[in-house]
Amino acid sequence: MAQQPNVPLGHTRGAVFSSHTHATRTIPSVLSARYSSVASRPAKTRRCVWTLIAAAALLVPGVRAQEASQDWPQWRGPNRTGAGAEFTAPRAWPDRLTLKWSVEVGEGHATPVLVDDRIFMFTRQGDHEVLRALDAETGGAVWETRYLAPFSFDSGAVSHGPGPKATPTHANNKLYTLGLGGVVTAFDAVSGTEVWRIPEPPAAPLYGTAASPLVDDGLVIVHVGGHDQGALTAFDADTGEVQWAWDGDGPSYASPLVAGLDGTRQVITLSQESVIGVSASTGELLWHRPFSTPYTQNAIDPIVVEDTVIIAGVQSPTSAFRVSRRHDGWTTEPMWENGETPVYMTNGVLLDGMLFGLSERNSGQYYLLDIGTGETVWTSAGRQAENAAIVSAGETLFVLEDDGELIVGQASATGFEEIQRYQVADTATWAHPTISGNRVFIKDVSTLALWTFD
């Protein structure tokens, strides 16, 4: 866990990331730049001092934060993109967040899943994997279901804990989970009763599973199996019966998504050694491109913008390619490649033609990348964080670093403007935060807490 900053809790910094132009190998592209996402993390005291601007100029104008609940039903939010629903920031952010409640829930990196007045957590306690429902307002227990799930994994993953790492998906009053060893389970979301279960496969990924289930058109899609032997599989959401399976490669640690490309609905995901697109209805392989990273760690979700797919990975360039259908089948055409932004585990967010993320370079370096050209717009100083969970909510960006510090800010192509920062945990924070109205749900090593900005 990163060293704690020597800064008062909730201190307003008002820092701005300088804008820099970087050389990038670019393959001609006609992709229009429409998305602009930038979030970032201003320097801590021990880090490089950045240009400061008046804190008053950074306070976001607007009405009081909305109180209406907004669901966060799966990995990376409603659309699996790290973007929440429309959000109204407070006129002035408080110096401190208010801690409403904190409860022990067990280990693991799954995101808190919020639906209506229930918060669902998937964790480990001893040799059991535990799914529980809590009252979102009070943190009180509603129900708890557990099953025996002992698991051992490669020593390289020990520092990340015993999981689970995959986030449950809520759909049609059910919750679908993928345990660290590969057990796929459906639960009734109202009672916690198990509906169906697919047993743990003979082989599991080297570091335990991390891909969150995708629910689409009555199917639960999970890449089951392990190293060198697995299958991207669609289960019937009600019965668990296999509807289709593609067994061309083992699983990765990235989560699948569904998108329409050239008129065809496809499941797009990284596998152990490739990035693939299969028919969402039949599982037929439509296209694939070789893609692998050192240590067999394909872990970053693909990003789809119209007909373009953006991929990234550890010690690997961020790159984009276009997918199209020809009379004789599907083709993929490379568009650009950026070797300045290798990514370890941080999934970036999009906004107005830009991709904001955390590179593994220089012990953690934030960057802004133009998705039309692949060019780096700017980079931050190094030594920022090992990992950051980034969520965009309207024009507000929430950046939760792995040392328990939550940074709130806004961004543009000229830099990231920090509005406020808060210490929200005393232990490591690898799980993504859940943002809903004026509520921020934070999962650290073993506890779940609700913070608010009233």
C-alpha cells in the first residue's frame, strides 16, 4: 500500500496537470474524437509540486447534490464503462465526508452492487465465499448466503488477497457471481436463495478469476475454465443450462462487454492470448486478434467506440483497431498504437474524445490520450499510485487510489483540476467505489462503508 500523504484530511489542493505533447506512432485513422475523459490525481506532498490555482475557482457551481438513488448493478456501473448516471455536484464540496456506517464484510475486491435500497457484497470469510445483502441506508444485514470454496493460486497473486475479485451482476431480481476458483452461481436477490450453480472447473486461471459476469438477453456470459483450457460460455439466466460456448482459448482477467458492430451484436473480450468478438446469440467466433501480455495478465477491459476497439495491458502499448464485415467475413484493421501508456490494472474512462487512465510507467503516472489519433495529450508526474479505480459521474470525476484516498475533480484537455480529496479508508482500496446521488460506498480490505457529502 502506498505511503500515506502528509496532508490534512480533506485539504483542498486545486492542482492542475500540465499539458504535454508526446511522440506517438500513429496509423491513419478516421475515428472522430468525441469522447473526453480525464480524471487525475494531483500530486501528494511527497511528490512533484504542480501548478496551483485558486481553490475558489475550482468549486463546482450547481445545486445541492441530488438525493435520488441511482443503481450501480454491475462491474463499472450501469453500462460497464465506469460512467454513472447524470450527477449534480454540490455547489461547494465539504472539507470532510460524513461517515454514515461501516461494517465488516470479509476480504475481496468486488465492487459494492447497489439496487434500490439494497447493497450487495461478494466476499471471502475463511474458506467460504459469501454473498450478502445489506440495507443501503443503515448497513444492517438483510440476508447472507455462503458456500465452501477453498482455493490456492499462483504465489504472484498472494499480495492481492484470496478474493473474490469478480463483481456480481444484478439482473431480473437475480445476482450472478463468479467465485475465485471458477464457481458460477445464481442467487435470488430478494431472499439470497441459490437458484443454480456451475461447479468449479478442473483448471482455474493462474491468479484466480477476476472477470465479472455479463448478462445479456437472458444469458449469463462467463469465460469459465483456466490456464490453456477454458470456454467463453453463455448460460441460461434462469436455469444455468449452457446455450453456447467458444473454447478457443483460456480466460483472461478482463470482463466481457456487448456491443453492436457493423449491425451484429457481439460479445467482445480479452482471452488468455487474444482479443475476440463472438456472436452474442450463438457464440460463433467472428474475429480475433492476437494479444498477450507478460506473465499471462490480460486484465484491462476492451473499450468500444462505434466500430473501433481499444485495448491495453501490462508492459504493452495501448492500441486501437477497426472491426468491419466484408463479403468473405470479418476483418480488423489497426489504427494507432501508443507505447507511452502501458496499463497494469486500472481501467480508464472516456469523455469527449479522450481516454483518461493510470499508466504503470514511473511507478504510476496518469495520462490523457486522444482516442482519435492515439496521441498522448499530457501525463502527470510519476509515483502517483499502484492502482486507481476511476468513476465519472456527469462532469465530476472520482479517483479512488489503492491507499484509501478518494480524489474529486474535473478535467479538460488542458489538465485535471482537483476539487477535493478525502481519506476514506485505513487499509488498501482495490475495489471500485459505488457512486449514487450524494453517497459513496467504499470497500477496503475487509469493511464496507457509506460516506456522504451532505
